[in-house]
Amino acid sequence: MNKSSDKDILRWGIWAYLLFLIFEGALRKWFLPFLAGPLLIIRDPLALAMIVFALEKGLFPRTPFITGIVIIGIVSFLTALFFGHGSLPVALFGTRILLIHFPLMFIIGKTLKRADIIQIGRVFVWLAIPMTLLIALQFSSPQTAWVNRGLGGVIEEGFQGALGHFRPSATFSFITGTYLFFGLAAAFIFYFWFHLEHINKAVLTVATVCLLAAIPLSISRTLFFEVSLSVLFLFMATSLKSRYLGRMVMVCLFAVILFVGLSTNSLFSHAIDTFFARFTDASNTEGGVEGTLGDRFLGGLISAITSSGRLPFFGYGIGMGTNVGSQFLAGGRLFLLHEEEWGRIIDEQGPLLGITVVFIRVSLTFHMAKASYKKLQAGDLLPWMLLSFGLLTVLQGNWSQPTSLGF
């Protein structure tokens, strides 16, 4: 079998991974609730199989990023067992993040062609339409409704939103998937408006309406910030490439017109009220927008490093800061360690190994940003718009949560 055929096999594996990522929550909540536990890691065997296949066929990428992470992952696994929590299942669950999913990113990058990325973008644009209809139904339905069932098909309260509404989880296990899905969809939607030759314009128009509607319907401030970041990246691209200016003005005017039109709809109008109520309540608690951004980003990142001196040298053990870790070690979903991502990593793996992982993620993000900017200078907008989503996801996204890790 030649290299092209081998890459085709990997390509099919990547598409399967993507589909499981998007619909895993639906299986766990609605269709196979009795398998809610095992389905949590349904992508792990697939990812491992792709890694083994890539190694056998000489398609495994060689980069210092992978080498560093693999060494740290192995050491962290051993230190968790001998110096940390001592739980083999928890250590395995935590280590898989570094030894399986991190290398998989580079296999995906080496395998997919530009045409594959465009096709993935089309899938996200198409799926944004039914996904928005679903979260609208979840938003307007009581928690006892089938569409709002929790994991295992149980009736339970979701994540608190505002005005009596809970944040809809779409086809995902938690609200995390909703804002990540629409955040990535936004990057593709904005890109396609500048390259209409790749997409059906009518579908793109409807998907744009759905994206605007999804922001208040999701009751998610994170989605609002994700979309705002993509818009900011568009403005930056326009300032660098003046040929984008006319299309940028058109897209902005179109978005304003759509928003005004949507505001006449009673459901959307109520969703806006709910969204702003959520925004106000949370901002008051966290000290305004500055507090929200500071606590969730800068404050969490800085405090993770400044407080690392109080930890055991090898931390409390990899996996302990995950939900699965808390279930095994404490019998429930608790934040046993730092809630923010960098703090969790350093708490689990200790100052030396943890800060090294953080440094690798910062270095990788810088590498991505530099490469994307060079592509933008050459007139290629696609990597730049994908960076608008991937920047924070790679830098300090919550990889302890399986859906977030998948994205």
C-alpha cells in the first residue's frame, strides 16, 4: 500500500473522530444512555489506532513538541503513581491527554490537505443550521423535556443561565461543546464570506443568521468572546490586506441588518434579554468585564505560576484535576485542584513538569500564530481565521474535559 492510500485511511479515521466529537453527547444523552460512561472515551481507541498506524507506515510526524510532551507524560504517569494520588485509572485518564490526543494534532496536520479543511468547514456551516434549531428548542423547553436530558438519559438541572433558563448543550455532553462548536463554525463562516467560491451562498446566509441567533440562545459569554475574537482577527486582516476592506464592510452591514431583523422575533428577543441578564449577573459577581477576562484568562494564568511554590515537587498526580479523577478519588464532580487550565496542569504535575507543559503550549501557540500571520501576508486568510479559534484553545483551553480536548 502506498503513502497516498495510507493517508486516505488516516483521513477516514480523522473524519470518524470529528463525527464522534460532534455527536458523542447525543449518544450519551439520548440514544445509548446506558453506555454514557464508556462513550466518554469513544475517541480514545480511534486516536490510539491512528497513532499506531502512522508509526507503522512512517507517517508519524517528528517534532520537538511531541518529544517533549511524551517524555513529560511518561514521567508524570510514574510520579502520579509513586508520589501522587496513586490511582492507576486516574493516572491513565490524565496521561492519555499528553500521549494520545496531543500527538494526534500533528498527525491530523500532516494528513489533511487544504481541500479537506475546506470540506470540514462546509460541514460546520451546514451543521450550524440544525444545531441552532436544537439549542432554540432546548432553550425554550423545560429541563424535563427529552432534548434537555442529561448524561445517561436522566432528568437533571443543566448549567444555570439566567431568567430561569439553563444553558443548552446541543448534541454535546455539556455547554462546553456548544460554544466550541459555534466558535469554530464562526471562524469558517467569516472565512467563507471572503471566499464565496467554496460554499453555497444561500446556505452561508442561513448559517450566518443561525450564528447570530446562537450567541444569545446559548446564554454563553464564552461564545460571545469567541465570535468577537474572530471579528477582531478579521479587522486585523483587513488592516493588513486592503482588498478585504470592501467585503468586510459588506459583512458588517449584513450582520447588523440580520441582527435587527432577528430582534423582531419574540424568542430571539427573549434570548437577548436572558443573555444580557446572564452577562450582568456574572459580571457583577466577577467584578465587571475586566474581572471576567482577568479571572478567566490573565488572572488564572498568572496565579497558576505564582502559587506553584506551595506544591509538592511532582504535584498531586496527573488526572486528579479532571472530572473522572474527582469521581474516582472523591466520589463526585468536584474541583480537587485549580479550576483554570494552567493551574490544573501545574497542580497535577508540579512546578517543573507543569510549567514545562505550559511552556510547550505557549511555544506551540506562538509557532501557529507566526505561521498563520505569514500565510495572511501571502494572501491566505484561512489559517488566520482558524487561529482566531485555535489560539486560546491550544494556549489555555480546558483539555481535562473530553469535548474541549477533542476540539
